[in-house]
Amino acid sequence: MHQLSKSFIFEAAHTLRRDIETESSRRIHGHSYRAKVTLRGEPDAQGMLLDLGHFTQALEQVRQKLDHHFLDDIPGLPPATLERLCSYIWHELQGKLTGLYQVEVSRDMTGDSAVYRLD
């Protein structure tokens, strides 16, 4: 079994109501995010799980929906937690990428991340 991963970065803003209320989370604020998408399966006759060009195109379509957007306005996403971002990206790619196995979204500056995986 092989795995193939590709990442993309996006910048986005949102608000968030939390159990631990802080002024900064209720205000519009932004983050730099990294999304890593992993495919899993057996390579085809050419030795590839998926042509990286097709992988890049699929991820770019999702990145464009998130990058420099107000996440609260994206249908089906709010509240824009790391967990919901993983699920959102998964559902956007499901059916477009054969062997979709895992989506991880992280904020490298804070060391926070979440994973949605097919198990």
C-alpha cells in the first residue's frame, strides 16, 4: 500500500464563539493554514496513485474557495474550526480524488492541527 500527499497553504479570516470566551476569538481574525491531503492505494500501470498534475488541480479548486475569504460566509463550513475545515476539504475532494485517505489542517505558527481520516 502506498500513500501520496500534497499540501497547500491558505490565508483566511473568521470569528469563533468558544467555551473559553476571549475578545480576540469573537472579533474577526485571521490565520495562515496548511492543508495536507493524503491518498492511499496501489499505483497504476504507470507506477502512480494519481498524476500529480491532477492532484494539484483538485487541491487548487479547494484552495481558491478558502484562500483570502471570510470563512464564516462559506456555506456548510461555519464555525470554522480546524476539525470542520478538515471535513469541508474532505467533502470538497470526495469523488474527485480516488483513494482519498486523510486530510490534515494545521496552523504552523501555533502548532495546532486536526485530522480527518478514512479508517
